[in-house]
Amino acid sequence: MTADKLALFGGTRAIPPRRASRDLVGWPVITDAERKAVLGVLDSGRYTSNSTGNGEVQLLEREWAAYVGTAHAAGIANGTAALEIALAAAGVEPGSEVLVPALSFIATAVAPVHRLVVPRFVDIDPDTFTMDPAAARAAVGPRTRAIIAVHLHGLPCDMAGLRAVADDHGLLLIEDAAQAHAAHYRGRRTGSLGDIAAFSLNVVKNLPTCGEGGLLNTDDEQTHRRILRLRQFGEDLEGRRERDYISRELAGNAKLSAMQAAFTRCQLARLDEYHAARDRNVRAMLTRLDALPGLRTPACPPDRTHAWHILRFRFDPAAMGIDGAHPGAVRAVLQRALRAEGVPVSPYQLAPLPMQRALRTREGFGGYPWLLADDRRQEEAADYPHTVAVLEDSLTLQRLHLNPNAGPVLRDWAGAFEKVWEHRDAVATAARSMVYTPAWHGPDWTSAEVPG
Ligand SMILES: *Cc1c(COP(=O)(O)O)cnc(C)c1O
């Protein structure tokens, strides 16, 4: 016997409203430790990264370097600024190119542009959702200086594959680990796998602060010193009793605040415990979902661990027994059906990054950096077939599963998926009657100003 009809079509919701209480799914988890630490900063009068000695920022930097396994770590205002500084500190010059995966958060592409570096997009591996090393190799050109390896959704990239490409072409390997704190690759932590690594401490990430923050890890002493300069107007503050007001190179202000660092230190003390609980909760859910035909749960190759920052599920209409419907239509109906049951699935990224209007128009800064590289290529979504396929046939779960107490909610979600799968025929009927158009064909994405 199948359960009641789908909530989308008037049946009872699988999950009653308000079941996902703040105790179960609130993120970040805030305890008395955070309250005490933040108030402690307020009372200390030491609010910035510039305080000498054992300020909260310096303590976080030391603890994070030790945790990741690098010689150095530096607190930065946010993850995007951390990526920009990573490029500058590593010596990626204006007019050069970096390889960026076609599926990522916009920050990965905007950071190079802000440094007048051209992002060259590379398709992903359809199972891991991270940059495909073979596609990266094919994309290397005479101006390519670095690879930005994004450990998307919390899964480390194929770093051996990317390292081989980097070594063969003399490229730097920069990690964008904003989504992958505490993940391992061949026994080493993310952040210690490339030449330099950027993390975000944004409130939604696995290692959050109460707002915005970032960190940069490197083993290289010179690079680290340059990072410290680049976050503070090009000045050298370290080892100086008094500020000398000499800007040794052009740089803005991208320091981390002490309040942010104090909050994150409390989270860092519980990072492993939370990761272990999340790992259990998520795996229990994925094991159930693996039994559903045509539902592809996130892969995790045996040489790495997954931080489970975002859970992405792909849907294979044929294996679901659905024919005559576009995967994008099936995905759209599943999104409505699952949400109606109480599962907060949503897309994460609507289009390949190069389809973002901000990049496609090549307007940049008066046409730069593309004018520097004389780059007039017209990007097409079809250049990134795996990215397109993944975007069209998948949905994600975000943030709520990060709470270590979310186990019961994930069980509810699994139950709701099972219910929707029992009603695949109703999903198929709805999907067949839908006209699917890719998001990036919509008026918000296209622009008359794209150069021909
Ligand atoms: C969040 C994120 C960033 C940017 O971090 P912010 O702290 O929000 O600036 C960069 N890259 C990826 C992959 C991210 O998910």
C-alpha cells in the first residue's frame, strides 16, 4: 500500500510544520562559550587584528594553522577577500589567467577579476562536482598561472590529478576550501593540500563566525608575510612596537575582527565533534536514499572524507522509470513535491559560472581584465556539459543538516523522499506536461550588451 497522495496534490504533509525546531537545525550552534568569548572581547578593548601579543585573532591563527597542518594561517575579513589576497600573495599578476571550475560560488570567479586576472572556466567531474583534471589540462594556455581548486560542497578535489597538471605547466595550486573545513584527502586536511588555501568563516559555513570572516593557510613564510601586508594597506606591523605608516605595496584593508575570531575559536573547539555527528546523521540518511531508484546521493571516493557542507542529489529520470520528460522538468517537479512534504530542497547555483551576466558581458572594470589578456571568447553553457547536466538534474540540502542534533530531521527528510518516490508516477505526469527552459536563457541572465 502506498502512503497518502503527495502533499503537492492535496495529500497530508509527510513532515508536520515546525518539526525542524531551532534546537535541531539552528546553525550555527551558539553556546555559553561563544557568549562568554564575544563579551570577553567587548570588555577587553582589543578589537582588531592589530592588537599585539595574544589577541583572539592571533590565537585563532595559531590554532587553525595547527589544526590544518600548515606552518601559517592568517585571519582575513571574509572568504572572498581571502581568495583575492591568495592570488596577490602568490604572485598571480594582472593579465594572467587562472583555472576556475564552472560550478562554484560566484566568489571563486570574482576574486581573480578583482585582481585583474582572467578566470578561465573548466568543466567538473559529474560524480564529485569538482574540477575535472583532464578538462583542466586541456584549458591551460600560455597565460595560465594558477588553478583554483574548489572543494565544492565539502568534498576535496582530485588533488593528485590537479597537482600533476600544475606541476607539468608550472602553475600554482590554490585551494578554495570555503566549503570544506575539516575534510581529509589521503590523510591530510584541506587547506594543506595546495600552495595556499582560502577558507570562509561566513555564518553559514561548517566553521562559522557570527557574521563574516576568512582564513588563509600556507606553509611558505614569504607568502604568509605578504598576506599580512596585503590585509593591512601594504604595511608591516609584525615585530614592530610602533606602526610606521609605510605602505610597501598597494593593498586595502581585509583584516579579521577579534569578536569574529573569538566566536570561531569556540566553534573550532567543537569542529571535530560536530563533524563526527554530522557524518553519522548524513550517512544514515544517504544509506536510506541509496535504495531509491534513480536517486544519486553524493559520492565520496575512498581516498578522502566529505565535510558534507552541502548535500547534492542527482535524479536520473530513466532509472526512476520516467520517460518523455526533460531532467530539468523532473527536477522542478521534485523540488515542489519535496518542499510540499516538508523537505527544504533548493538549487545551489542556477547556471555555469561563465553564464553569470557579470562575467559574460566582459564589462569588468572598463573591460579589464579581459582586455589585458585580449580575451574575446564567447562562453557557451554547452562548453561545460557536465556542469549543465548536474545543474539540470539535481537539488541540494543546505545549512539545516549542519547542526549535530539534526539526525531526527534527516530521518524525516529520508521518509519524505521515500514517500515521493512511491508516487513517481505522479511526478512523471507532472514533469511531462512541463516546458523546461534553462535558467540562463531567462531575461535576468541574458544581456544585449554581450559583445558579438
Ligand atoms: C562562501 C564561499 C566563498 C566566499 O566566502 P565569503 O566568506 O562568503 O566571502 C568562496 N568560495 C566558495 C566555494 C564559497 O562557498
